[in-house]
Amino acid sequence: MEIFRYTGKDIRGKLIQGTVEADNKKAAKKSIEAIGQRRRLKIQNIQQKVNFIYRARRGSQEIQTGEQKAYSKEELQAALEKLGFKVLKVQKKFLDFKGGVPSAEIASWIRLCADLLHENLAYDEILDLLAEDTTNKRMREVIKEISKDLKEGKEGSEVFGKHEDVFGKFPAFMLAVASTSGNMAEVYDSTAKFMQRDEDFKKSMKKALVTPFITLFVIGLVVGYYVMVIFPETAGIFLKMGKTLPPMTRTTMDFSNFLQANWMIILALIVIPVVGLVMYVRTPNGALMKDKYIIRIPVIGDLLHKMSIEIFARVFYSLYSGSGENIEVIKVASQACRNRYIEKQMIEVGIPLMLGEGKGIVEAMEATGVFTKTALSRFRSGAESGALRSNALQLANYYETETSYRMEKVVTLIDLMVTMIIMIVMVGLTIVSSETSVM
């Protein structure tokens, strides 16, 4: 988030200054206008804190070049002069690209924090250490800002909540919980595990779906180019010579003529539904429908379903002992499970049953219709024995092992299918080419 400073006058004409944090200037202006109305201020100006590059010298020392955030060039120059520097140059850094932070680096940072917390190192020391060690500029700024805010006594939800764009909604929430909990290292451990599983999930999905589809798409383009451009030129030579085309060559030529005559219609029939589907699933209702039916797809759907339940169980285990509020724990676990339909069923069906009718957690989960028999069995056993938290962890670990093993088998099977398709296409092209060459 960016920092903005506003200056205004109250009803007595007294100058008032304050700061707000927002994603952009438009959002900051909206927040400041709301503050002005509430405090009856007449806002005069809004300044954004930006990076400046400076060159300065203190006494006979060498010229120092640095980078510092400030609201204005004059303000930074005055601050440097107050420290005894002779300012040679100050200019705004125009190309200030912060860049992003890869999720793998976030996961690694949380894991390092957990390991150092287990070594009984103070959290402020951990932040200082990791801020110096990280090579990502954006991450370094985030760590330093977290350290500064915590030292100023700000609440964990405020400190980490404003960095949701970097950490993600659920990790930011977990880190905020950790800052006020008595088992900080354990919460960081669980969050690191969640991040790692999320990374593994993305890699598995890429191997299972994205890469094969890209491969098949490229093969389709190559075959289309061959059939529509290269093949007609070759077969056309024999037609000009008055020769009769063999059966496969004649069929391929007819298919080529059909594609050339109707390629725009065919392309539209492919592109329009795909674009329409992509646009639909980006809407709230479309995303909900996608998550509802994707878990019903054979093989892949079952894996995605169990992965979502695994995350639900792992988050439930992480928060159950610390938060004390079962309803809030269930709500957060539902939001983190990466399936909007499961989240909707738990929040709109399960939780109202617990609050309105006094149902137990297992009865509420069963009423949603989104949990497997295995999951319900483990939660029921935990509820009856008083070991709900440990049973949730057992379920998460069991589904982690099962889905990891089955995902490897699915990836191998899909790779084999793609290889077979490539082989069939290559054999077909070879046969057609051979038939043409012997004419």
C-alpha cells in the first residue's frame, strides 16, 4: 500500500495534517474525503510518499548516493541538511517499479520465520535479519514496514492486512492471528505448510492440465497449417498433371478445401464459446458454478475436492486451539479451502444450522453435502472423543498423502495420452505424405 498525507483546515481555521494508506491515489482521496466530512475539515492538498534519489556530502567525506521516501523534494532536502549533509542533487525516481513477490518466496519467508521462532529468536530480530537477507526489493520494503508498524504498537490485523496483495488473504490473516497468539511458531508452521501445499497444487495442475493443453493446441496449429497450406500445394501438382489422387490423399484434400472455405466459421465456433466461458467464470456466479461442478469431474474433480477438504482440515487444526470460537474457525477454514462452493455451503448452510438450531459441527458439515464420507467420519470420531483438532490434522495428512500419490499417477497418465495423440498424428501425416510421394 502507498502512504498519503493530507492537509486541511478545521472550522476554526487550524491546519490539520494526517496520513492514510491506500492502494492508489483514487482510493486515498476517497478515504480522505470521508475523514474530512467526519471531522469537518476542508482538505487543501494530498501528497503521496514517493521515492527520491539524492546525492549529498557530509564535510570532507565522499559523495553519498541514496534513495529515500518523502512527500516532497524540499522536505527530503531539508531533512538531509539537518543531518549535516550538503545536498548536491535530489530528484524524483520516475521509473519506480516495485515488482511482485513470487508466492514461493513468500512461502520460504514464512518457513524461515517459523524455524527461527523455534530457535527462540525474538520476532523483531527475525524481521531485521530477513529484511537484510532478502534480494526482492518489494519483499524487503514489506518486511521493514511490518517491523516498523509492530514497533509502533499497531494491531496484527492492520499490520498484515494491508499487505494482502503480497501475502494473499489467508496467509495475511494467519500472520495477524500469530502476532497475538501464544503459539506463534506453530501458526507460522501451519501457514508455511499451507503455502507449500498451495505451490504443490499449482505445479500439479500445471503438469496435469495446462502443459498438455498447450501441447495439444500447438499440435493442432501445426496440423492445421500442414493441411491448409503445405498439403494442398503438394497435392495440387498431381491434380494439374491429371493424376487420380489415392483415397487418403483425396479425403485429406477435401478436408483441406472444407477448412479453407469455412475457417472463419470454425474459428468463431471455437473461440466464441471459450471466450464466453472464460468471461462467465470470472463473474461471482460463474466462479461459484465452476467450483461446484469441477469437483464432480471424474479423476481430476475427486482430487481437487479432496485437496480442498485437506486445506479446510489443516486450517481448522491451525486455528481451533488459538481462536476459541468454533464458528470463526469454520468460517476462516471455509474461505481458505480454495473452493467457493464449499465455502458458500458452509457459511450459508452449515454455520446457520450451528447458530440457529444448535447443531453440532458434524451435523452441520453433513447437511452441506460437500464433505466426503471419510472427512465426516474423522470429524465425527474427533467430536465424540474430544480430539477434534488432532483428528482434523490426521485427515489433512491422510488426504495430502493420497492426493500427492494419485496426482503423480494422473500426470503420468495424461502425459502418456498426449504422447499417444502425438504419435497418432505423426503416423497419419507420414502415411498421407508417403501415399502422395509414391504417386
